[in-house]
Amino acid sequence: MKPSLKFVILIVLIIFSFIIHILGLMNLIPLLITAPILFLSLLIFFYSLGNRKRFRGFKS
């Protein structure tokens, strides 16, 4: 089964934000910038993962 493009983009975003956060842990970029970016990318990923199979009512 082929993963949808949305989840591939979100996983790439998480990997990118994790690398940026590692740079923040090495004090190259402020952690006040990198931590919210990583948090938001994880939040968006898990929100979209949990919102996939939700019952949206009967269509008339």
C-alpha cells in the first residue's frame, strides 16, 4: 500500500525539524526557536494521524 503524499511530507518535516533541533542543542540556533518547530511538526503529524478514520455522519 502506497503512503499518501501528505504523510510523506509530514515525515520529511519532522526529520527536518529534528535536525534543526539537534543544531539547537549544540547551541548553534536558539532552542526557543527550534523546540516549538519540532513540537508543532509532531503535533500536526499526530493530529492528522488520529483524524483519518473519523466518522463524519451519514450522507443524504
